[in-house]
Amino acid sequence: MTLLKDPPAGTERRGIGSVEVLAAVLILLVIFRGPLSGVVSGPRLQTWTTVFVSVLVQAVPFLVFGVLLSAVIAVFVPSSFWARALPRRPALAVPAASLAGVVLPGCECGSVPVAGSLIRRGVTPAAALAFLLAAPAINPIVLTATAVAFPGNPEMVLARAVASLAVAVLMGWLWLRLGRADWIRLPHRPHHDGASKGEAFWSAVRHDVVHAGGFLVLGAAAAATINVVVPESWLQTLASYPILSILALAVLAVLLSICSEADAFVAASLSQFSLTSRLVFLVVGPMVDLKLIAMQTGILGRAFAARFAPATFALAVLAGTLTGLVLL
């Protein structure tokens, strides 16, 4: 009887991974670029391609920024720093982490890997999740873009900041009350015992880009499909009903998956809707959209995304509506 021997030290069995699959797809696209150009010549497919590419173009730079920052946190920032930087009481750490989003310009695509890295470094998940929600919604770049998009309604800037900050803090506190540690399943990162910090940094970057990038592509494809499938006439009809218009723009924010730095200009163009409806669009979008849900699934786990996304959506709609009724 032949016994199976362990592989020699320093080697490991490795199957076909996402990098190999991506390389194969790119090679096939180059080989069959002629026939494919004819297939996508239809107007609906051209629209799908345009939306798909635009979502990726908007999101990828911020995803890379978030991955780089995540790797810096994981490799160069000692765990003791977070114990000093955040209040020890989790209930106070949540608003502190939310306010940290004001000083860190970034998109939701970058905030997800950063939140995962914060949890790895010992930050209480409630505070990390509050930062995840606040950073893409209330940073200076987003608020400045909102002011430019709504020059005649400066109160939109204050309303967006207030409603988004409220959702981030309340969701953090809600996680403290009801959240469970086993709902978050961070993907396994390879260990780098004996490796230099530079090697560990670039290894973490490659790992997170490949892992999160695949889910970003899935989210962008879903958003592009929705843009092609949903008739624009439906929006015109829903705009005449106050409650339905709020829900319609909330759902539209999830489906369109627009980067938070650009969503204010889209909201401003939806002039047939009320200011409150458009505020809900701006509050929901950076916190719950298709690409964000896909990335949360990839980085924080399916059980987490299945619970966190619906709860955030409901609270964002409620906070946006109430804030709009008071300030707008």
C-alpha cells in the first residue's frame, strides 16, 4: 500500500485562483475582441457597458486607496494605538469613530476594507462599522460636492451631514446591542512570519485587491443591469406620490451604486422629486448599494451583510425623511 507523502517544506498545493481566472478572461477578450465588438453594438448593451465601466472607473481608485490604507493599518500601526485613540467605552467609541469619517476623504469602496482592518487590529466592531458608514457620507469632499450640486439649497449640505452622521452612530449603537461576533467572518490573510514589513504590506494589498475587486465587479454588473432594465417612465410616475417617491429614490440609490463623490449631481438632476426624496437618495447611497453589499459580503461575510444592509437601509430612509421634514 502506497502512503501519501506531505509536500516538501516551503511548497503548498495551490488550485486555480481568481488571479488566474481574471488573466484567462482578459486573454479571451483580446482574442475574441472582433466578434464581441459586434455583439455589444446594440443600444441597450452599449448602455450596460457604459454604466458598468463608469461604476468601475468611479470605484476602483477609492478601492485601491482603501486597500492601501487598510494594509498600512494592518502592518505599520500597532494595536496599542487604537486603545489610545478611541475611548475605552464602546458606547463612546462609536460616535468618536463616526466623527473620524469627517477628516478622511474616501468612498464607500475604500471604507469597507478599512473597517475590516480596524476590526483585525482590535477596534470594537461597532466603532469600525460606524466609521464604515460615516466616512463616505460626511467627508469634506462629499459635502463640498453636495454644496456645488445644490447651489440654491445650501441646507442640503447640513441635512445630509446630520442625517448620515445620525445613521452611522445609531447603527453602531444598534450593533452594540444586538450584534454578534460570529456574524463577521473576515477572510483569511496569509501569515508572514519572518517577512519584512514591506513584503507583508504588499502581500496584504494584493490579497485585498483580488478579494474585494471581484465583488466590486459583480456589484457593478448588477448596477448596470438594473440601469438597463428599469424604465425611466416609472420614476416619472412615482415622483407625484410623496411616500412612494421617497421609497423609489431610496431603492434607486441602492440599484444605481453611484460613488458618494458624484451622487449629489445625480440627485440634483432628479428635479421632478422633492428635496426630501433626494436627501434620502443621498443618505442611502453611500451606505447601502449593490457594489457595497457585494463588498461587505466578500470582506465581512454573508451573514453580516444579510443583516447589516437591510437594517442600515431602513434606518437611513427613516433618518433622511425625518431630517428632510425638519430642515428642508
